[in-house]
Amino acid sequence: MTASIGYSDVAVGDEVKPWTYKVERINLVMYAGASGDFNFIHWNEQFAKMVGLPNVIAHGMQTMARVGEYVTAWCGDPGAVLKFKTRFTSPVVVANEAPTEVSVTGKIVEKLDGNAVRVELSAAIGELNVAAAEAVVRLA
Amino acid sequence: MPMNTALIGKEYPASSPYEVSREKIREFAIAIGDQNPVYMDEEAAKAAGYPDIIAPPTFLTVLSFKYSPQVIGDPELGVNYAMVVHGEQEFELLRPVRAGDVLVGKPRIANIAARGRNEYLYVEAAIETVEGEKVAVASATIVSRGTAPQEG
């Protein structure tokens, strides 16, 4: 499969259309089961608060997976991701009462050999940055 | 207590073979909320040129729970599991992971460094098929809060 976006059609500085997603407790329970990460801080509010967190927090890798969806939906081919890196800068706190809304943005920062581009990605809750990521993706 | 820096460079044995199944990929895709047809449907994956359904780029996190415990739980390393958080993750994918792959992870301690009050454990794992084909390199930075050696 090849990406649906052509290398020659993009330029450094181009932005990926911003996107938002919601996280609820159910998403964390499902992620725990599918990934095998059953750390109590991701589903037990009492425990999370006991270890000094404001509430249950999302798995960093759950956030990374959502950012991964953002970049693969943009380029059109999940198999085109050559490198994917994420730094978890702040926890994604998920209360029981209401979903947490996370916004994702991206920008092409470098054009590389072999039709690849480096995309800088960021996830935030309001003004609070929660993940700083980067993907190298091979375009068509 | 600080981690044992004498273990920098230590290589651990390969994890036991993990068979990537279509159902596990689908379960993971549903859990992350990304039901791209190439993760879900064999025909869609084949139409896209893949031999079978492929896994999302972060799927190897599943495998990390097979090879990481021997590092984190190494009594010589001295990690206090209650103090650690995931600081950073990187996947270098030589090709997409796909259903039918039988994978092993070979972790090594790439570095241990102290910055301020925290320590940083860098675990780098080579991900290969049991036939020896290199598929990916997964690198994790584990932050150990407040365990850095203090002066005085």
C-alpha cells in the first residue's frame, strides 16, 4: 500500500488538519485489557489519588496510539510509518464525571530522502501539552 | 535508592515467542478506537498490498509486556516499580507488524542517567521474528522519580 498523499504535494511548514478526541474511563479499561498494562493508576481512582495523582490517568501509550491514528489517517497508510516517537509531558487526567478532550496538531518539519517526511505532532488538553511526538512517514 | 549503573549495556535473553494473531490486532484496534480496515479485515489488507492484516504502529507495546519485566524486575538493577513512569517511547519500524508474525524481543539497557532528582532508564529492544528477520527497534525511557543519588 502507498500513502494517499504525494511527497511532491507537501512542503515544510504544511500543517495537518487539527483533530480532537475524547477519553473516558471505558477507553482506559479497554486499553488496559488489550495492551496488558493493568497498572492501578489507569482505572482505580482511589489508588491513583493515594499515590498523589489528581485522578485516574490515561496510559501514555493510549495517547500515543491516538496520535498514531491522527498521522496514519492523514497519510492514508498505517504501514507507511517508519519511525514514531512520543514524549509524555504531562498526564492525561480522566475523571469519572466527564470525558477529557484532547486536541492533536501536526506539522511537516522536514523532507527526507526516499519520499519520507518528518512530522512534528502535539497533543494537548486546552493549553496543557500532554505529548510531544514525531513521526517519519513515507509518502507516495 | 539509585539504580545500578554497572548494568549499562546488559543484554537480556530473548522473550518467549509471541504469535501475533488477527484477533489480537483487532482487539487492540478496537481498544484504541482506530478501526482502519487494514487492521480489521483480511481482504482490505490484501487489497492494500499486505499479506495479512497489519497492526497499528504502537501495537508492539503488547510485546513489551513480555520482554520488559525481566529488565524492570532485575534484582541487580534495583528499580522501585512504584516510582516509575513512562517518559518516552520510540518505535523504528522496518516493516509493519502483521498477523502471523511470531516475534521475540531482545532488550538491553542502553543507558542509565540521573538528571536532577530523577533517574532515566533507557531500554532498547530489538524485535525480530523467530526466523531472525529484524522487524523493529522499540526504545523506552523509564523515569524513576526521586531516586537519583543525592550529594551530601
